[in-house]
Amino acid sequence: MPEFLAETYTPRPAPGTPVPCASDVARAAEHASGPGAPAWFLGAVAVAEEETCFWLYQAPSAAAVHAAMTAAGLRPERIMQAVAIRPPTPAPARPGRPNRPGGQGLAG
């Protein structure tokens, strides 16, 4: 399923103003999913100095992401299809050998 990056304008909140948390956004994404159009919230990055937040979703379409974000009380400025690049998962450690970066065990 494709991934989408959405951008929102996120002004610095006034004191006492609630800020949506990741679990609220993820829950809203689940509830906003129509039949056959689930939108899964994968994470977000806030850039406070720029008053911007980037949201990563997995969904069948930008429209599904828009619906999920709207349900969460967010107003996306842009939604673009994106490719997330994640680090490889390290290989599990063998008994008696701790993992090193790159998944290689230490000789011991």
C-alpha cells in the first residue's frame, strides 16, 4: 500500500491549548477509514521553528489520508505520495554474542 506525506501548518500553541497527540491521530485515522480504504498513521515530525508538521500515513489514496486527518481535527496543506526509507532491521543476536551495528555478532 502506498505511503503519503502530509504537511500541516502548526502554529506554536497558546498556553493551555491542547495539542493532538500521536495516539489520538492514529485512533482518528482508524475511525475515518471507510470500507476498503484504511488509513494508517505511521508517525510525524514537527519542525517547531518552521511551524510545520509532517505526517506519514499508509493509505490507498491521498483522499483517504485527507479524511483521516480531517477526522483527527487536522487541516493538511499538502498531501503527497512518498517513499519512506527506514533502516534495516538488525539480525537477532545469537546466544552468547551481542549484536553490533550492521547485524554482525562479535566473536567471542
